[in-house]
Amino acid sequence: MSKAENSSGTQPGEVKLGRSMGLTGGIALVVGGIIGMGIYALIAGIGARSGSALWLAFTLGIIISVIGVIPLIQIASTIPRAGAGYLFTSRLTNPFWGSLASYWAVVGGACSICFVSIGLSGYVAAYLPPWGIDKQLEIGILSLIIPAIFFLLYLFRLRLANWLQIIMVVQLILALGLYAIAGSFQPQHPLQFSVNLPQGTGGLIMAMILCYSTCMGFQVIAEMGEEIKSPRKNIPLSLVIGGLIVLGIYILVGTVFISSVPYNFDAIKAMKAPLMDTAAQFLSPGLVAFVSLGALTAALTSLNAGAIALPRELLAQARDELIPAGIGKVSRRTLTPIRAVGIFFLLVLVLLLLQFVGFDIDFYAVMAAVGILLMTVVVAIAAVRLPNKYPEQYKVAYFKISKPWLIVIAVVAVVTSLAFVALALLDYKNTGMVVGIFGGLTLLIIIYYFVRVSWLKKKGVNWKERTSKITGFGE
């Protein structure tokens, strides 16, 4: 082996990641990671398709999303480590699938941040004075500046980004909570909960798909296993509490919205600022502005959550030297893998440049969905092997599902994730471009994997032995 390794697979003298995130920070990561600008932008489309059965669409969407992430959380609460996609899949199946899952997560997450950055830039640009340049170019420039600012934030300890996440999530919850509570007491517009489907079953299914797209983000907490205090307990608790908060907000906000407007499919679907337009019926202009500010913090919390978590995939690969080990070096000053963070943000910036050659915001949304969902498929399959591969850790896990149920949930997760990948591709006008780019990237990843592993073996690395160890640091 090229370097001496201890029995846990970590390198002698390796700096531990700072374990600075508690339960509150974990909940904020989950809530902020899930509630992006989607609730502000997609609520009209969801309401138009589901009508007063909107509550049902959101409930089904979140249930399906949670089912998809349960296998990942089962592993994360059993063996909490950084870089869930790579580490868990490589140890439970093999490093090849771990590498694919990891890169799919990284590409999908980077595209998600691009999507948020462009959407947020469009929102901000609408309030800026004219600069004398094309509005689309202005949005493009702003979309490059936003992730650059966040990278500067990560040059400090994770604690700063964590506290910023908590503060922004509090504002977001207050903004949406204000809308939901004030709107619930409109005597002229009582809340409507029903199972009537104005657009039929097909309308409900499409609404559910849109709801599902607003519920992706549960996965980020699993990436942070080594930076969360008492992770075996706090990872599942963060997901349960955070998920219930999201479900409550989505159902109440959605029901207030759909109850505040006369049902007309075309009129509702055409609304550009649905929450702000309806909030004006029962809130003062100052409070409407506060709710509007929530769109900004929603985008920022989603961006922050992904940017905090996903570079840990590169850290996990670097620990096996599947990418150069120096990329995973943990800074003694910040106690974070700052080089991995830098490379991740560089990828984001490169992807953002594609918008200047004609790639639209929908391209990033579809790429994000495909990457994250394919990673979910691979991890779900890997999770089935957990009870047999690591029986002792599984036995004492804080969150534990029996193996038969784990198999059932994994099958449902695989089927639903692949179905949503197909729907995302079919719904996009340039499906061939997404398939070509994603397929090309996957091919490059496969080629790189075999070339790199061959090089490591020639260097004297016992690849099988190295990838049999759980790297990183436990509680």
C-alpha cells in the first residue's frame, strides 16, 4: 500500500472534520435543503392541477420522497460518515457503483445549485436599477456572483455557514407561517380540504410530480455524518422533525393559496407571484414584503444546504485515493475539506457558463433531478445488504428497519425514482441533449474509474483491502 492505514481505513495524522452541527442545525439543513424557491414558483401549477385536493398531492409527494430516502438514512444512522453516496455504496456493493453514485450526486447537486442561482438571480434582477446591459446577461452575471460569495463564506468554519442556515430557515418559516396562519382565518375564504379532482386523476398525478420536485433535499443530511453531534440519533431525528415541518408548511400554505382564489385552471396556472398576489388579500404591504423576502431566503437555504453537503462526496473518494488524496485534505483552520469545496464550486461555475451558450434553467432542473434520483436508486439497492454486511452496527442503530421491510422500501424507492427520471426526461423539450450530456459524463466517469484503479494497483495499493474499510471517524 502506498500509505500506511490504520484498521478503520483513516490515514495516520488525518485531521478530523469539525463536529459542530447539533440537532437544530440538522433540522435547519433538512428544512432549508427541501424548501427552495419551488414552493413560491410551483404552487400555482400544483394548485391548478389539484384544486382543493392540493393537500393530498403534497402528502403523496412527500411520502414518496421520504420512501426514496429511507434506505440512505438507514445506512447513515448505522454508519454515520461523510460522503454517503460513495462510501456507503462502495462498501455495500462495490467501489465502481460507489463512484458512479457519488459523481451522479455531485453533478446533480451542482446542477441544482445552478438552477437555484439562476432562479434567484432572476428574482434579484427584477428589483435592480437598469445597468444598460441585456437583462439575460445581467441574470447570468449575478448567477456567477452568488455561488462565489458562498464559497468565500466556506473559507471560515462550518459553524458560520450552519448559523447562517439556521437564521435563514427561521426567517423562511416565519414568512411562510405568517402567510399560512393569517390566511387560515379569512372568513370570506375558508380553507378547502377535499378529494375532488378538477383535472381528474391525471391532474393529481402531475400535481404530485411537481410536489415531489419541491421535496428533494432530504439526502443532504446523510452527507454530514462526521460533522453532526450524536449522528446516529440526530440524523434520523433531523429528518423526522424537518420533514414534519416541511409537510405542515406545504399543506397549510398550499391550502391557503388554493382557498384564496376562485378555481380556474388557466388563471391559476398563469400566476407569476402566487403567494404574494394572494397574501395581499389578508396582509399589509409590509408583511407581504416579508413573505416575499422568504423567496430569497428559500433559495439561499437550498443553495447553502447543497453546497455544505455535496463536497463531502469528493472527500470520501479522496480517502480511497480514487481522486488525488490532497483533494480530501481537511483544513486544520476550518476543520472542513476546503479543497473539495473549492473544486465543487469550480464545477458549479463551469456549469453556469453553459447558460451563455443557450442552456436554459430547465436544463439544470432536469439534470439535477436525474443525478440525484439515480444516486438514490443505487443507494437503495446497496442498503438491502446492510444487515448482512454490518450486522453489529445495524443491531445498535438508533433508527432500524427490519430487513424484509428494508427490501420492500428499497424496491419502492427504485421504482419511483426511475419513474420520476423518465417523467422528468419526457417532460423536457430537449431530452436528447440531457441524455447525451449525462450519458457522456457517465462514460467519462467509468473510463476514469478503471484507469485510476489500474494505476493505484500498479502503485502497490491493495484495492480490495482498502475499499473494505470504513474510512473517516465515528462518534
